[in-house]
Amino acid sequence: MNKAAGVVIAMFTVGVGMMTLFGSVLGAYAEAATLALVGVGLFAGSSVLGGSSGKVAVPSTGVAKEA
């Protein structure tokens, strides 16, 4: 959990820096560009920390039957 919190803090810190830089370059589109890049960074951080292998865990007992 500490790693995830660190990734979130780092990405929002990067977002603040990007808003500063993009504000003078992109003008009105700076916020949208920054949110998109922060979102991609959070998704990538989640994938790296989660170790997503693309496999869905299937219970060994099977699917519950209806009553």
C-alpha cells in the first residue's frame, strides 16, 4: 500500500510541474493534457505494482449453482 501511495504522490507532483510548463505552451489545453498524462502514469504505475499478468483467477470449486 505504501508503494501505491508513493506512486500517486509522485504522479500528482509530476502533474503540478507539467501544469506549470504546459500552461505557457498549450494555454487553455494545459489542464486536459496534464490530466491525460497523469492518468496514463497512474494506470502504468498500477499495472507495474499490481503485477497484472492478464489472467483471471478462477476458484477451484467452480461456479456457484443456483438454488
